[in-house]
Amino acid sequence: MNRKYELVYIVSPEGNEEQITDLHTQIETIAQNLDGKIDKTENLGRRKLAYQIGRYKEGTYVIETILGSGELLKEIERRLKVNDLVIRCLVVRIDEEERVIGRARENRTATSRRRRTARGLPPDRQPGEGQPGENSEDPPVKPAEDPPVKPAEDPPVKPAEDPPVKPAEDPPVKPAEYPPVKPAEAEERS
């Protein structure tokens, strides 16, 4: 059973473009011999590694999308592991992810249709309806670019004149009002 896989391998920085293309042709011949097909190849170029692998701090990243069986990918992975030029390789099955994404898209479309029908609208969106670019028939609209803004010229600054300061006035003080104290009580307290 043919499935879709993504093969990522990192070639050591000692390898040149000719060696990388030779490695790609080896993978291509293995795929043809085991009834597989290379769908897409993308050379991402030389990049710094996230962490040091062995003595290498950078490498050339290559991503290939392959249609084939599990046996094909086992053979490719086995050959890449024994190749001294390859630092690291990883194979991931991506057809499952695509199926999950498709299922989620179908569920979202069905829910949208059901809600639109409940509101009395046609089940499918009409052209020009919704946000720009959401409708598959409408091309995505790029936001308009603002013209360049010139910096505003500041008016000349005049020295501020301080208002005249008035001396602080103290509020009038009222004399304290105490109840009259009898002389006999004053003696008892002391």
C-alpha cells in the first residue's frame, strides 16, 4: 500500500552540491526499484544546527516527499544511516495528517452549512460574502499600503512664563475652647 512520507536528512558541511545530488539520485533509484515515487524535493541549503551533532555545528537540509510503501522507506533510511555524508535523517508519514486536516475541513463546512440553513441563509457562502479571502471564489485582498508619513515639524518653542507666585496665607486660627475647670478638680488630678 502506497502512502505519503516526508524524508528529511541533513548532509554534513563537508559535502558539496555534487555529492548531495548523487545522494538524491541514489534515493530516487531505490524508490524506482521498490515501486515508489519521489513527489517533491526541496534543498533548504546550509543552515546552523539547533544543537551540535557530533563535531558538526551546521549542515545542508534536504526534504523529500515520497509516495511508497513502508519497506521502501525502511530501505532508504537504512542506506542513509550507513552513509558517512548524512549526519541525521527522519522519516514521517504525512498522509495521516492530510486525512485528519481533510476531515476537520469537512466537519467545519458541514457545521457552517447547518448554521446558515438554521438562520435562513443559503447553505454555501455567496461570492463577496464574509471576510476577504475566506471565500474560495474571492481572491485574497492585500491590505492597502499607507503612504509614507513625513515627520511633523515642531513649532518653535517659546520659553514658558511662570505665573506670579502669591505668598501662602495661613488660615485664621481659632482659640481653643475648653470647658472651665474648677479649682477643686484641678487639685485632684495632680
